[in-house]
Amino acid sequence: MAAVSALPGMRIDQVVTGRRRRRYKRWMIAAAASLVITLCILDTIVADTDWSRMGGALGILGTLARYLQLDFSLLPHLFVPAVETLMIATLGTLLGCVFSLPVAWFGAANVTPSIHFFYPLGRFLMVLSRSIHEIIWALLFVGAVGLGALPGILAVAMRSIGFISKITAEAIENIDPKPVEAIRAVGGNQFQVKYYGIVPQILPVILGTIIFEWDINIRRSAVMGLVGAGGLGLIFFRQMAMFNYGGVTMVILAVLSLILIGEIVSHYARKAVI
Amino acid sequence: MAILEVRNLKVQYSAKGPEILHGIDFTVDGDDFCAVIGPSGAGKSTLIRCINRLVEASEGDIILFGQSIRPMGAAELRVLRRRIGMIFQEFNLVNRMSVMDNVLSGRLGYTGALRSLFKAFPRSDIEQALHILDRVGLADHVDKRADELSGGQRQRVGIARALMQKPEILLLDEPTSALDPKISRDVMSLISDLAREFAVPVLCNIHDVQLALEFCNRIIGLQDGYKKFDGPAKGMQKQDLDAIYAMEVL
Amino acid sequence: MNITPPLPKEAARRPLKWSRYRYPESLFRFGGLLAVLAFLAFSISFLNVDLSRIIGAFPRLGEILASRYYPPDFAYVMEPEFLRSVRQTLEMSLLGGAFGVLLSIPLAWFAANNITLSRRIAYPFGRLAIISGRAIHETIWTILFVSILGFGMLAGILALTVFCVGFAGKLFADELEAIDMGPVEALQSTGSTPLQVFQYAVLPQVRVAFTGIAIYTWDVAFRAATVVGFFGGGGMGWYLKRTIQQLETTRVAAILLVIILLVSIAEIGSSWLRSRIARMR
């Protein structure tokens, strides 16, 4: 204790007031955040919700109970749409990869054909692909090519471009230049320099990203049917329209098992490539 | 007979940048193991890289195998480069490729587009690669990935890759400075044995004077872009070293 | 001194054979590749995908956009009614993001296998909550909440909350599993309660990363918020649905442009903020 009391009082005061000021600042930030949240709640939940129409806690529980009465008669009709969903996801991911190639090439600063034109174009396409929700992409393509699996594949593909090409472009930008130099030094031509110097470095990253994106695309393609683009979403939509809540739950369970399969496959696939 | 002749070599990385080499002249003969020594920043690495044009010279002449290399076009340069083996400071291996593929990539200059696309190298290349890997002591690591190896082993892969080219000259760019002293000595002694076996002249830039004096028969001393010494390693005196390292006071 | 040359005898004994793929490995590799290719070919025929229509889709899309969706009806999106829905979308994304992030901090704590409270109860609970948030698409969540709670923003906000729990919870848990366990053990050995350990040993290590993830979560939530209205969850998506159903294509075009603009602004803003925060680290 002697050592503590030997400190000059001023120093202790400084520490104490410093801590108090920081605490005050934290409280101010918390208060501001809660104020914003409260205003948002007032403007949305409070102003917009018609509590009486929900029918109280009993009404809500009643709806929930109806969801739990599973409709097993739907089971045989789920297999084909589930396979379709998986196919839409796979083909969409593949098509997305094809589209991503030029976008990643344009958008990687060190290999882009023109830093003033193609580089911003590539970056813009990346942002555009991600800023349009897959539902909106699907709506656009349903309008362009009609109902069916094709608009779903195209929508999934368009939505995948952003992520795949962004990661690929970053991988290209971050390659180690030393092996590239070595291949140049043994007399490799332009193609060999890229194929032996760059591709092995970025391939695991790209494959991992594609597998990751495929996994997400299963989720996405499961809702494509909501806007008329095939797969499980279509069955979900029909069951909902018929108010067959037990059937809705069955569809959701089908989606979940599909996603589980996707998780398992992508887990092993990722292990295989890295 | 001179394999390599360098005349009045000057290098400037950009038009307004400083001149790194201010007119270097020397020759390397068929049986030379020639070391370039000097303090860091003297331009040793730049000098080595000019020989296979990883760095472009701005003035002067480099005559290798009787050809002037500076006016060469891209295709000619590739044909020249496959006759030059290079071993790098940080090995410059493709880490995610196997040892075998890294070694085989030394043959790329001789391999056609279709074969290199499918990584289908001729059988003779694969046999040669196995022989060389055996010779550098990596026979048990053929299918490992390059990043699974230790530093010394990786540099052996780099040596094997350079030998795959059946080089007519070897360029070594600080081959030991990423390795610890014991391994450095092993690697240098391996390289000097192999250079004798394959009868290939070596131009080696090295910062460790002890290793240079031990393994090389000729020393070129650089200081700040000027040649300060050129002569047999045996005749080198303490004052010669002092002259080369005079700038490095601390 | 010279250790490198192997014994010549050994070298001669070693068989000089090497091939890129050994027998079982090559079988798996090519078999797997073949299976994937067969699945792709089968998918194309099963789904009746006409490859020429894929190429044709883009000119056709452009043509339709040019003929029917042009010129965008900007007067419509400037109406106060629509602007109010934009504000509500923003508020929904803020609320969904905030609730989601606040909920996912404890859930991620439960679901991080190095610092979880109990492996038997808390860990599976946290994992399950996060996984179910991720596994089901946000539009399905919206439809479910709408069917239970009725149309309106409450359903949308709850759907966004669940979505954010899945999104942020996984990133948070990954971050928590990568912390340095030293301080945790140090505080545990002073006899601190689990909550104190979390506050003093865990949170300081991940605070910067969590802030970045929270901002990113909001960005993603905003993107999702633009469409939850399409399924009855409130916000601008509802106007999108109404104009699409009434074939008011020039208005649809204007709404889409507004969505793209806002989402791009949100993305640029959030990545700017995140890079600033990452530099503070």
C-alpha cells in the first residue's frame, strides 16, 4: 500500500477522470443508438402493426400448431422438385463461374486489359451483381425468357458473379510474383508463365469459393420458384396459396435436407481441394 | 573461352531514377565458379538479373554464348533463357505444386503448349527429374507439396529445377541468404559439386564472404554500382575486402 | 562436411518410375470428375435447358428493358408515399440488423466451441439457432412470419432478425473460435464468473472485428430488406410487387434503379466504414 500512496495525488486524479470520461463517452454512444432504435420501432412496428388482427397469443399459437401437422402425402411429390433445385443451383453456379472469368480478369488491377476502362467496368459489374437481390434477378429473367428452370439458373448465375469474381480478382492481385519470375527465367512462354506461375496459386482459393457459393446457391434456388422459376419454391408457393400449412412445413424440411446434403458435399469437396 | 562477357553495363530502373550500375565489365569462363560480393545495395542482384533480362539494362552489352542478348525479341529471349539456369534467394517455387511438378517446370522452355496444358511431360524428362531429385537427396519427397519442405530442401528443389534445364550457365541470386549457416554450407557445397559434375560455369551473388572464398575460384567485388575487385579468390587480401566494404562503416 | 550425395547403390536400387496419379487415387479423381460431368449433362437435359436460350436471354433482356421499361417513371419514386417506404425499408434493416446482432452475440458465445458455457446444452442450442437462420432463405422466413403475424413491417423485421442471426452469428462464432485463449485462462484462474470472463477477456479481443461484422450485417440486411416487402413484409418491396402485377413496367424500372442505387450506396458506405475500422485495429 505504501507504494500506491506514494503516487502524487494529481496522477491518480488524471487516471480517474480519464476513465470517467471514457465511460461517459460510451454511455453517450449507447444512448444515441437506443434513441435511433426507439424511433425506428415507433415508426415501423408500433405504427404499422395491427395487433388485434393477430388474434392474440392464442391465435398465433393456433397458426403455429397448424404448421406442425405435417402433411406426409406431399412427400412423393417433393423428390423431383428437390432434384430440380439442386440442378438449378449447380448449373447456376457453373454459369456464374463462366460469367465471372472476364469480370475477374477486368477487375484485377494487375492483369486488367485497361486500368481506365475495363477495371472500373469489372468493379461496377461486381457491385451490380450483388446489389440486385436474387428475387429481382429472377423476376427480370422470368420476364425475358418465360417461366421455368432457365430464369432460375440465370438469376443464380448473375447473383453469383459478384462474390466469385471479387474473390478471384483479389486472389490474382495477391499472388506471389516470385514463382512467376522463376517460370519466366526458365524460358516459359506467356501461357506457361500464367498456367504454371499464377494458376496453381489461385486455384485452391477459387475452387473453395465456388464450392462455398454453390452451397449458398442451393438456398437461393430453393426460393426461385416463388416468382415462377422452378424447383421447391414453386411447391412452397402452391402449398402456401392453398393454406396447407402442414405441406409448407414438409417443403421446408425438404429444403433443410437438401441444404444438409449440400453442407456435407461441400465439406468434403473443400477438403479435397485445399 | 569466355561464356559470358559483360561490357560497360549500366542500369537505371526508371528514366529519372538513380543509376544502379555505373558501367560494369567482366567475363566468365567455361570453368568459372565466380562470386559477386559486396555490401547490400551495391547492385549485386541487379547485375545477376541483367544476364537473363529479368532486369533490363539501360546501356552496355551482354554477350552470352557468343550472342548479344540486349536486342533479342521475346521468342529469342525464351530460347536463350532455357539455356540459363537460375537459383533464387527465396527459392521461387510454386508452393501449391508438388516437388515433381516444380522440378518439371524447369523443362517448360522445351515443352509444347498442349503438353504443358495437361502437364504431360515426356518420359525422358520425368526420368531425368527422378535422377536429379535423387542426386540432391530428395528422392523420398517427390510427391510432397513444395510448402511441406524445409528451407534447405526447398532450395534443393530450386537447384533441381535449374539443372532440369541442362543449363549452360547457372545464375545464383543469393542462394543461401534465406537459410541458416549450416544448411547454407551444405547447399553451396552441393551446388559446387553439381557444377563440376555438369561442367557448367556459375555466376553467383552472395553476401557471405566466407562462403564465397571457400567455394568460388573467382571474386568480383561490387561497391555502390562500381566494380572494385576482380580476381582469383586465392589472391584476395584483407585490404581488398576492406576496399569493397569501405562504405559499410557500421 | 558434405552430406548431400546419397549412396550410389541406393540410387541404382530405386526404381525410376513415377506417374502423376497412382492407381486408387486416379480412379477416384477421374471417377469423380466423370460423375460431375454426367450430373451436369443430365441436369441440362432434365431441366430442358436450351443452351442457345442462355445466350439469347441477355439480348432479349436488353430489348425488353429498352422497349418496355424505358423510360423509368421517376415521378413515381419521388412521391412522398414511396419515399416513406424507402425510409421504412431503411428502418427495417436497422432494426433487423440491430436485433440480429444483439441476439447473435450470446448465441455465438454459446456456439463457439472454445468458450461455450456448456457443451451439452448451450453449444447445440447456439449452433441450431445460427444454422436455422442461415439455412432458410430470408424470403421464406418472411412468408412464414407474414402467415403467422399478418402483413406488415413486424413480420419483415422479424424475418430480417432471423436472417441476421444466421449471418452475423456464424461470422461472430468463427471470430470467437480464433481468439487467444491465454487471457481467458488468466481471468478464469482469478475466479471470475463466465460473464466477467466474456466481458474482460473475450470481448476486447473481438470488439473491432465484431463492429466490422455488424456493419457488414446491416449492409446485407438492407439488401434483403428491399425485397421482403415483395412477400408482404413491408417497405419498398411491396411497391415493387404492386407495380409488377399491374404491369406498370416504367414504374418497376424506376423502383429497380432506386434499389440498385441505394444498395450500392449502402455497400460503398459500409465497405468504407469497415476499412476505416480495420485500420483502427
